[in-house]
Amino acid sequence: MTSVNGKNAGRSNSAVANSTPESDSDPQFRHADQLASELIRHLGLKGAERTCRENHWSGVLAAVKAYSKETH
């Protein structure tokens, strides 16, 4: 997952590719992954998950969960 400033958000490139396999072909998935990265950076995993649920952001929630699985 890449943050807005271009730095890796603690995930390997393979983790990013595995979290959203469609990300290279569909910009919507790239945006979900980027938003998930920013939410995690600012709110932590629990806060990011809660925010996604409250806003019904299923694609972003999937990216947050994929990140969570990679790091735990």
C-alpha cells in the first residue's frame, strides 16, 4: 500500500498485489487501497475498520482487512 507521499505504508509489494489483485487494471481498487493506507496511518487498524463499516465502504474495508492479515 502506498501512501500519498509515495512511501510504502509498511507492506511489501507482494502484499499490495495480493490484497487487491484487480488494482493494476481498475483505478477504483487502487483508490480503495490508497484510502485504506491513509485510514490505517491516521486511525490505526481498529479505527480504519470502524470508519469503513460506518460509511459502508466495503472495498476499502477489504483492503484494510487484507493489510491486517499481512501484518498479524
